[in-house]
Amino acid sequence: MTIPGAYRLLIADDHKLARQAVRSVLSGPDSPFTIIGEAVNGAEAVRLCDELLPDAVLMDLQMPGMNGLEATKLIKLRHPHIRVVMLTVSDDVADLFTAIRNGAQGYLLKNMNPDEWSAYLLALLDDHAEVPRQMADKLFHRFRSHPALDSASATEAGASPLTAREQELATLVAAGYNNREIAERLVIAENTVKNHMKNILDKLGLNNRVQLTAYAIQRGWTRNAHESQRK
């Protein structure tokens, strides 16, 4: 069980009502999160990260002056351990991959169910974040329609250093399965899945499951997984 207030969060959004909404969703006596500060633009978010050293920043994409992507670059340069989660109304996959390239560890939609916010953030801070199934589906279909969306990454697609088993796990992660579901599907222990995940991320030089999802989708590995979900 997670200790109440165990994770310290900074909110960066230029709209006061948006900041209040996030605070109300994630605050409470039994919440695993403590809101330690609020920023109204990217520059203030960077300054507060320097001062407060939060565990994570919930970063709006569009803010006046320094936007969320620019702020994310600076924060990750100065404080690599701080997790940055983009917070936006946009579910455009191009925004997701731009955020990842700028160092973001996750991506939350403002219209997601509040319970999903808490679960996603908690998983992310515990290093076991999974891409919600709805987002995985959207990424998959968008890449099928626009395979050249990230041409720089596509150029590097080449041969993968993963074994066949590791590629199978990566495919299921990209399709939105969590560790327990992957273990059940492959008839292996959940701890084995976790060990495989660590090896996969180390081999690919990736930080988290969101980036692994991007890697798998760009290589077309997810087609079978998504088709099997619909059978």
C-alpha cells in the first residue's frame, strides 16, 4: 500500500481553474500525492523545479512565454530524475511523440477519468507505467495511417537487438497490456515479466513503457496484438 502523500507533484498550467481541477483530483487525506507548488508558465515551472525538486511535474503543453515542451527540455537537462508528465486536451499522437522526444515520461489527457489519472501517475512513479488501452489503440491506428509521422525514428527502425520473446513482450506492452495480463497471456510469472521489461528497456536505451510503445508501433510489431484483441 502506498503511503499517503508519498509523491510530491508540481502543477504547471496557465489556467487557474485547470490547476484547481488537477489539485482537487489528486489531493486528499488518503492520496499518494502531495501538491507542493503551481506554475503559470514554463519558466516558472523550471524555477520551481530548481527550488522544490518535485518527484514529478504535470506540465501543460501550451503556455505563454516558455511552453511545456521547452520547459521539459530544461527540466530534464537539469534534473533527470524528475518525471515530467504532459497534461493536455490534445490526444494527437504527434503531440505525444514530440513530448517523448523532449524527455517526457508520460502523457495525461485532461478529459480522462480522474481515477485513471491517479492510477497512471502512481504506476509511472513506481516505474511500471502502462499506456492506457485507449491510447495504445489510437497510437496504433495513427501510425498505420501515417507511417512517416516520425521520419527520424523511422530511419533508425532497422534490426532490433531484442530476442523473439522480448519483442513479444514489447508488442503486448504497446497494445496496452499490463504486467499481470502479459504474464497470464504468456503463462509466465509476473516477476519474469518485470525482469524482461528491465532488460528490454536497458537494451533499447529507453526510460519507460511509453517510449517502448512508440518503439514497437514504429516497427509495426503491434498489428497482430491489436487484431487479436478484436477476435
